[in-house]
Amino acid sequence: MTNESKPKGPASYFPSIEQKYGQPMAHWFALLEARAGLKHMELVAFLKSEHGMGHGHANAVVAHHLGSKT
């Protein structure tokens, strides 16, 4: 993989998130989509409390999810 094809920003965490938590990214994005209207930190808190996700991983998932909406 070249530097040009490596994911940047929040997406760079996706392989480790999928490996650590055993679900594809589509699963996490669907959970967030079902909670449309919540603010960034509310979604981060949801992933942390309900799914045991670490803060950095939760923040990356939420940032990417919300960023794709704009």
C-alpha cells in the first residue's frame, strides 16, 4: 500500500476498529444513523457506554459519519 492509498483522518482507524470490535464499519454507521439528531459527543458517549468502544475509536467513527453528511 502506498502513502497515496492509505486512508487518512478518521478512516485510518477503521481496520483496527473492525478487528478490535468484530463488526464492519457499516454496522457502526448504521447504529449512528439510527440515532440521527444526537450531537457528536452524545454519539461518542453512546458508542463508549453501550458498545465498550474506546474514546479515540468512537470519536473517529462519529467524526467520519457526521463528516460524510455534509
